[in-house]
Amino acid sequence: MEASAAGIIASLWRYPVKSMMGEELNASVVTERGLLGDRAFALTDRETGKVVSAKEPRKWQAMFEFRAAYSEPPGGNGLQPVRITLPDGAAVITNSPNFDQALSGVLGREVAFEASAPSAPSLEEYWPAIEGLDHQDVITEEAMPEGTFFDAATVHVLTTSTINRLRELYPAGRFEVRRFRPNVVVETEAAGFVENDWVGRELTLGEDVRLRVVKPCPRCVMTTLPQFDLPKDPGILRAAAKHNAANVGVYASVLQGGRVTRGDQVLLA
């Protein structure tokens, strides 16, 4: 199939520590594990051994008050230590003494910083009572891909057309990219939930990077949580459930790595 223009890269995002706020990038290397350094680290709950995730907000909603950014851009020297900005504005480095104790004190639970994922990672997920979700008002245990801290796939792609459509459907909601934690935001001229038609197809980002779109991205309670100036809003998830089977964006795997830059053209084949 001949490739057609899908849009341009509007923004790139990397989240060094799972469930913490991340960093917006002008450019990134893409490897078979997604944007270099994305979700490379996580915290685990010392009591349960499970990966810490804001998907269980009654334990971990405070994770959205932490911001993680690499002390130096990851590259030829591997992944550098991560600087964590705490809710009070203080900062700690992941390789500093007593790092675990510092975060445990803020979170109110004993946690451990993990530089590599266990062979069979899992997390707890709370499902709010919203019609259209797979479960309602229950906590489930969710398996993660073996040896990673990803939820389902290594790259999350979201279009501006989907964000704009949700704004039309629920004008009271603040539909901002931050709520959905994508890696690649594609600015499109199309209307509606265009990514739904990308499943099973290939995207080329810039000159070299090729992705295979594998599935829609089902959304969870994290999209409803407050973060900095964004208020708590269950209507965000309710709108996605009502109008697009609770999906916002798509997951993709990497067929060919390379380098991407904000403003690069995106082709669909």
C-alpha cells in the first residue's frame, strides 16, 4: 500500500519512571523498546512486590506529584541517573543514598526503586464505576509485558484530532495531552478518532523510524486524576467510554529504530 501523509509530530514525551510526570522532548532516539529511556525505571511496593502505579489511586495518586527527568540525556553512555522533583519542590537523584527512604516518606508506604523490571511484573488497577469499562468499582491485578515497565506496548501514539473530538463531545472537560501520557502526538488535519483506522498498519516517523500500530489504547482511572493545575474529572474517562469504547490513541511496536524530531512528517501505509 502506498504511504500517505498522516500529519506531523507535534510533541514527544518520555516518562523515565513509571507513573511519574515525565519530560517533553524536541527529539529522541527510538529503539526497539520505544523512546530511549522511556519507562526505564519504576518503584515497587515493598509489601506486595507489585509495580507502583497511579492506576490504583487510593494508594498511589501522589505519584502524579513527582516529576522525573534525566540528569543528562541518555545516549552513548547509557541511561543516566534520574532527577526526581518532589511535591514540595525539592529534588533527589535516583543514585543518591537513602533515595528509597525519601520517596517512601512522601508516599506513606515503603517503596523500592527498580532499575530493571522483574520477569513477571504486575500492578493493581482500580476500575471506577463508569459504564462501558471492562470492570466497575473493583481492583484487578494486571500483568505487564515480561521484563518491562510498559502497560501493553512500547510506544503510545495520540492525534490532535482525537483530543479535539473529545473536547467537542465533552466541552466541560480539560482534554490535554498530559492526561493521556503519550509518547508521540501527531498533529492531523482529519477529524474524529482517526487512530482507530491505523490498527494493523505502519507509521513512518521522519526518515527512519517505522512503527506497527498494534491495538487501540484503552484508558483507565489515571486519565481522571488531578495533576498540578488539571482537576480531578471522571467525565474525561466517561466521555471516552461513551464515544470510543474507552480508547484514546493507539499502541505501537517498533519495526525500525532511528531518530525522531518534533515537526517530522508522519506517513501511514
